[in-house]
Amino acid sequence: IGYNGLSTQEEGVLKNKKRTKEAGAMTMDARKQRVLQAIVALYGLEGEPVGSSVLANYFDMAVSSATLRNEMAALTKLGLLEQPHTSAGRVPSAKGYRYYLDHLLTDDQPLDRVTRARVDAVFASLDHEPEKLAQGAAKALAAISGCTAAVSTPCAEDLCIAHYEVVQVGRSAAAVLAVTTAGYVRTRVARVRTGLSRENAAALAALLNRNLTFVAPVDLSPRLLAELCSQISPELVPVISAAAAILQDSTQPHVYLGGEQYLLDWPQLDGKVGDILTLLNDEEQAAHIIAPPAERSESVLLGEDLEPQIPGLCIVSDRYLVGGGLWGSIALIGPTRMPFQKLMPLLHTFADQLGEGMSGKRKDTPQAAAPRRTVIYKEDLE
């Protein structure tokens, strides 16, 4: 494999999708690849720079320390390794992790039986109402992986509202409940100063179901809203506004987080947790970041790919499919030294289970998933 097309830290992503060889490019032969793989694994395990003697032990002394030092020096020259201190060993650079993720990480390691049984038990116990399922899955994935997890609810461009209900909550408030075509419930509370009788609630629900069900958000015009408001007393207009807000929001996925506290466990993320949480708590931005690019089921995003950059951060995302054009995302958020070989099968299993749970399907026997690993490019982030 020719080493070319790997990004600079400034751009943080692969430039050349075909990754063809360029004249004069230094070759990444099999030994360099194994050395890089070993350093990624050892640094992920210990969190300490890897020296040639540790590397020699890893290879059972099959390669001399001198040869390994030469290979490490070559990888450093390529920009795939870094030397934190003059006397220290090497650690993977952002380019090194990108090369490892794009070329060397394999998807053929199955999830062990104990963890698989634990995941099956988790999903058997979760409420399969879509939003509760997404929230529960995020917490469960975080607990099992030891990383922060994020799950977005299913979305599609043609998602709309299938049914409305209006109920009184308190003396001067009404709750508008809407069931989307994806099967999950959205709620908004509207203030009604005069209160809401049972008859008024039923009449409002009927009005909304006649006019705002199976309507695309883009078709919700001011003229339509004005027409609906003209059919009710002014005190009840906030109920129509609440229903319209739910409809406008129906195509936007909700993002649920789990295990935010695990960000504090990684020295690589010291001083960056606040920036990461700010990023993840912006629901619209978080949904965009954890969503794999179109026609790709998985993506690996490094902190150097973000603007502003958050060096040391890694977001591994997978897409789950619900059917009918609906899909959502599930992601693990942690440092670049997270144990990818262990976590990728877990992420894939959760994605499969989420898709089955959201669509109401269950498999009696797990099936091996096709490899999903992809490369993410700068144009996909824009």
C-alpha cells in the first residue's frame, strides 16, 4: 500500500479517495504496517509511549530492537508516529490513526458470547418505544463499552405526523401529543389561560387530525395556520402553534447521550471535555456529526476533522436501518487510543439490535454483518 493521499493535520482527512500511488511515495510495506498496528494496540492498552524493547517483546523477539527502531524512525518520518519526549517511545499521530483506521482495522472479529448475551438481555428489557429505546441503548452501550455513547432517533425527509391528541394538563395548560410515522411520540405544552374543556380538547384534536396529519413540514404554510386559527377562539391558538412546532420538528432527529462521565477517564482528553460536551449537547450539530455520510454505513471521525479541532478525540459511528427509508445513527465517543478491535463489533451489534427493535423485528439467531468500515472525506463534513 502506497503512503500517499493522507491528510495534513490542517485538513485532517484523506484527500485522495482512490489512494493511488504517487511517484516517490514511501512504501508502507507489510512490516511497517504490523509495527504501526502493534503500536496502536500497545498504546491503546497502556496509554504510554511504546519503545523498541516493548515492541520486540510484543513480536516475541522475532525482530531485533535495532530493526524496529529503524521502522519506527521511518514511520515517524512519514508522520504516522510521534515522539512526545526525546527519550520516550513513539505514539500514533492523527495521521497514524487515520491510516490504521482506513487500511489496517478489520471487521472480522466477532463479539464474544458473554458480551453478546449481555447485549441481547439489554434489548430484551428495554422499552421499544423509539425514543425510549434510543435513550436506553445509549446508556447501555456506554455502560458496556466504557466510552461515551450517542444515539439519534430515526429520521427521514418524508417523516410526518400520523396522529394528534390534545389533553388538559393543569388549570391553564394543554399538552399536544403527536405520533410520527416512525412510531415515536412528540409532545409540546401550550398555555391556555381560560383552561381547556374535554369538548374543546376533542374538537382541537379532530381539527389537527383533519388538517395536519401526513403533511410535510415544507407544506406547513402561514396561510394554512391562519386558516386553522380562524376556526377556533383566540385563547386556543397556542395549541395550534404547539402542533405546528411539533410538525416542523418531526424531521429533526433527537440525540441521546450516555456515559458522559467516561470522558473524564481518558488522559488524552484532559482539558477538552467541556468542548466535547458543548459539541454533543448541540442536538442538531451532534446529529450531523454522528451520522455516517450518505450511502455509507459507518464512519470514523477524528478530532482533527472538526472545526474547531479537538485533538485526541475520536467518534466512531454506525448507521442502523429501520425500514421505509428511516434510519438513525449510533456512535462511540472517546480518545483516538480507544480499543477499536474490541469496540467495533460491539457497535455493529448495537446498530443491528436497534434497527430490529425500532422496526419491531427480532432475529432468533444472530447473523454476521458484512464489513462496514469506510473512509470519511472532507467534503462529507461540509
